[in-house]
Amino acid sequence: QVQLVESGGGLVQPGGSLRLSCAAYVRTFPNYVMAWYRQAPGKERELVATITSGSSTNNADSVKGRFTVSRDHAKNMVYLQMNSLKPEDTAVYYCNARNIAQLNTAYWGQGTQVTVSP
């Protein structure tokens, strides 16, 4: 069973920063590719960033240079550092996990709200 719990969302002014955290309750955390997605009101869920077991990362063009994804294998944690936030970053952010042996199966957290507003 896989459980993902996000935290760290909130209200921030444009140009500000937030760090999201995702606690992954899994037996073999290094076996999971981790990712952050987001969904804004009225829009489809979109991929924000991914990180492999070896900490190779890939970011969406819309967040490159502003967001950084990282993971801590000792703590089973994934982080999303978000800098230079814009109003269009407002969304519910979801943590996602996929086992490398079963990539077609995705696990999701409950989401955390990020609101960027003056």
C-alpha cells in the first residue's frame, strides 16, 4: 500500500516562495519515480516536475528556473521548492508516485492548495 501526504501549501504574494513536502509511506522508496502535478480551477491536471531514484529531474517549461524538485531517501520525502511565484501558479499541487516495476500504476496524495495573490 502506498500513501502520499503533501504539506506546505498556502497563500503567498507574487514573487514569493514556498516549499512543498510530500511524505511517502512506501516500503522501497528508491524504487519509485516521484512527481509533482498541479490542477488549477477549470483546467486539466498538468505535470510540474519529476525526479527519478537517481535524482535526475525534469521540469515543465512553465516552471523552469523557478521550481526545484528534490528527494531525501533517508526520510522518504520529496520536495518542491517554488521561487518567484506567479498568480498563474495558483493550483492544487499533488504528489505522485510510480513504481519502476509498474509504471502504469500511479499513486496520488490528497493535494495541497497554493494560492499566489497580492
